[in-house]
Amino acid sequence: MSEQTAYVTGADRGLGLALTEALLLRGFRVFAGEYGLDASGLDTLAETYGERLHRLPLDVACDRSVLRAADKLREHCQQLDLLINNAAILGDFTGGITDPLDFTLMQEVYNVNSLGPLRVAQSVFGHLTRGSLKKLVNISSEAGSMEQSRRTNRKLRYGYCMSKAALNVQTVILANHAAEHGIESYLFDPGWMRSFMHGTKNLNATQSTDETAEKILATVLDRPHPGYLYMTRDGHRYDW
């Protein structure tokens, strides 16, 4: 049986790095999309796993960068078993409707969080159809849930919430097409993690990225698909 392959975006640190390490521990050959924020984590993994880790310079907001990364991936493998679209940015977290709103920044957030995963999925879709596992994972957020925004009376976070809601709809549309090729799709709210979304590590969060990565991979790789798209890291159905 050939070595299984995975492609993880936003692998520099946080959940992306944790997913990369967890996949390497499972014996995968991992292509790590690296934006260039912090090389130390991937440097450490490279020392341990050698040629099973392939680092791809990647800016998911840039068409050219995404296509270059896909070309590099194709140089090293004939198929892709698992794609995890994890790369995301936060943008302005504080502006309400009566405050000045940075619409240019919102467009940047949308370009990364909503269009980025679509760019990447399109760039390697052919390879994914030839994989043995045929799994596509998009990392969303509770911020993309309209029900959650209503329930919590949310009045801020326009750019991030809208970008994740758009990602959710994109995943539904893509999943319809992917299913015709035998590809199973997943959409996760990973929970409140001690990650770097705010620029520095959020030490107040309740979940570690390592634990979250393990739970996501257990849902995707160790259990049958639950039959719905939007779920928690444990695989439980989440409200749209």
C-alpha cells in the first residue's frame, strides 16, 4: 500500500502545525503550506521526520502562490488523500455598526478565509480524486453559524463572521461536487483554542491545539462519516 498523503494550509503554527505533526505521527507524508510567520515549529518537525515533511511556501490569498504550491506538490506525489484547509486570519474584532469599519481589511479577511480554501481545493482537486482516502476538510468556526450569532446577540466581528459563513456555504457547494468523485467533506468548528489568531498565543482559551488536532483527525480518519457537514471537533452536529 502506498504512503498516504495530506496537504495542510496555515501549517506554520497553531492548529495547522498541530495537524501537521499529528498526521506525521500517523505515518502520512505531509505537504505543509507555510506562510512564513514562524519557521521554528516546522523546523523541529523537519529534523524528526525528514523527507516525509514537504514545506510549501503558500499564501492562500494569492492565485499565483496557490498554483505554485500545487505544482510543487505534484512533483512529489501522484495523488492526494487528505486536504485540510486551515489557513485563516482574524481581522478587526471590535468594530460595531456605529464605529468606523475597515472594509478593505474585511475584503482581505474574506480573500483568505473564504476564497483561500476554494483556491487551494481547486488547485489540487484532480489529485484528490485519485487519492485512496478522498477526504476534504475545511476548518470553519462557531463564528460562521448564523444561529450562534443570533443566540449570543453578537454585535461585533463583522468581517471574520461573514467570511466563515461564506466558507460554510462554499463547503456545501463544493461537497455536492466532490461527492460525485467519492470525496467525503467535513466542516469543523474547532472550538476555543490556545492558538495565535490574535497575533500572540491565547493562553485564556480552554483547548490545546494538539488535543483539537487529534480529535479532528479521529473524526475524519477513524470513524465513518457522520452524514452531515458542519460539526464540532468531536464530530457532533453543529447549528448552521
